[in-house]
Amino acid sequence: MTKLKCIKNSQQLVDEGFANPSDLTTLNEISKKYTLTITRQIANNIDKSDPNDPIALQFIPSQEERLATPEELVDPIGDQKESPIKGIVHRYKDRCLLMPVTVCSAYCRFCFRKERVGQNERGLSRSELESAFNYIESKKELWEVILTGGDPLFIRPKLLNEILDRLESINHVEILRIHTRMPFVEALKIDEDMLLALTRKKPLYIILHANHAKEFSQEAIEAIEKLRRCGATLLSQSVLLKNINNNVDVLEELFRTFVRHRIKPYYLHHADMTKGTSHFRTTIEEGQALMRALRGRISGFAIPHYVLDIPGGFGKVPINHCYLQSENTHYLVEDIKGTQHAYPPTSV
């Protein structure tokens, strides 16, 4: 059987042994609502003999996606509320998102934009991009522009270079940032043309999304090494996901693997209130306990911020375990073993 480059429909999942024929009707129903694409790199990294394979659970649809709980939202972090024009989300005063595309090489089943990504492969038109640049130029308080989407590295290198050149030409924009999953899903896109586009005069930060150490295939590692060559600073973001990484040993290995490849762990997101994703969400208390368990097991610079994006568009806040509580005459400080110690109040 000739294997296609990407898996784009439920029948292919069944034909290649990634799903049971009895699940075909359910898979068809889900993939009509939420885009399905699995790259060959991902498919090759899945252990078909393991029903709990952490890669498969992230990318292969499951019947649980049909369940939407009352608190789940179409736009859980309020992108639309904070979008003054198409392609721009301006939630924080000194930075904004620029979303030139709403497509990815592969689609995570827990994505907080799963209602929109993959639905419009055209992306922003030239005139819409120009309007976005004009908006950024008009807002002198914007210090940083973050390319996201969709995956910005899905864009042709020539167009990406034009976008980054235009952003670099805006004096008050000092920092450029790109959020991508590309090394872990389609590493071949990180080619020499892409590296040239990513080689910048202004500081460029690339935030790499992975949720399990198994995602660091040889292709991914080679792509990460290439990204370092363009001079970008590499940081990570991950999502806390039930049955995938909600285990202290799994998280420890993930964060050690990031650091091993010179990627600073940045964010661990509590899974968002996206429709059809309740099977991925842990409790906040579980997440806090996991972060507490990591403290002392790995270096502080290997521990990311555990954050919650407040539903409705009110921004991210850290929700790590709190080690300090105030008493009437002193503080109580908890050490990594759980023992509390008195600490005097600061003198006035």
C-alpha cells in the first residue's frame, strides 16, 4: 500500500491501523467538525501497539470530543473580544498577536483554537496584512509582536521573510516572537530558506510546543539544532494533559529534555475550556501538586511557569503552588519537603 504524506481523513486512520474500523462513523463525525491532519513524522512516532501512546492521544480524534460541558467555550481565551482588526489580538498593552495563517501542519485535539484552525487555508490577504502592519505602526506602545495562528512556520519562507522584515522596520517594535510546533510535527519545513527568513537583526524568540519527551524524534532534534543556528532564543510551552503528561516523572523528563536541547522551559498551560476537551483537563490542584513535586527534583531554570488563561479573555496568571502564607506577626514559609518555617516580617 502506498502511504500518503499526511493522514487527512478517518478512513486513512483505519487503513493504516491507527483506529478500529468500528470507530469509523464516530471519527468521521468528529473530523467533519474539527480538522484532522497527521503528518508522516507524527505517524511514524506512534506506537500502534500502545493504546495510551502519548503522541496518538494528542493527534488522533477520540469519541470524547463529542462531549461538550456547559462551561466550555468556542473562544475560551477571548481572542475575538480582543481583536481590533482581522489577524490582530491586542490583549496586553506592550504586545500583540499577529496571526497571518490559521492552519497548521497537524492539529492537536486539545487546541484552544480548534473551532477555527484549519478552516481557512488562505490566511490573511495582502491588504489584510497591510492593515495589520498599519495597526502595529499606529500603536507606539507595542514593544513585542508575537506571530501565532495557526503555525507561522507553515508560511512560505519568502512571505515569512517579508512579514518579519516589515515588523523589523517598525522602530518601536523591539522584540519578535514566534510560536510553533513545527520541529515536532513536520521538521522538513525547517530548511535553509526558512532559516534565512528567521535570521533577524532584532531579538527573535521562538517558543516550541511539545508535551512529552517522546516528541523529540531525531528529525525534531535536528530541526531544533538548525533553529539555534539562526540566532533565535528558544523557549518552550507545554499543556498539562490528562493521561499524557500529568505525572511528575513524565514532566521531569520533558523539562530535562527541553534543557538538554538548550530550550528554556517557559510555560506549562492548564488546559483551556475548549469545547470537547474535558477528557484532557486535570484539576488545578493536581497541576499545583505536580509543580510542587518538581521543585527540588530539577533545577529551577528547568521549571516553567504553570499558568491559567482566564476564560473570557482576561489574560494569563501564574497558578503555581504557594510556599508563603502570612500570619499576624510573621510569615510561614514551606520548604520543598513540606515543612513550614517562621520568617520575620520585613522591617518598615
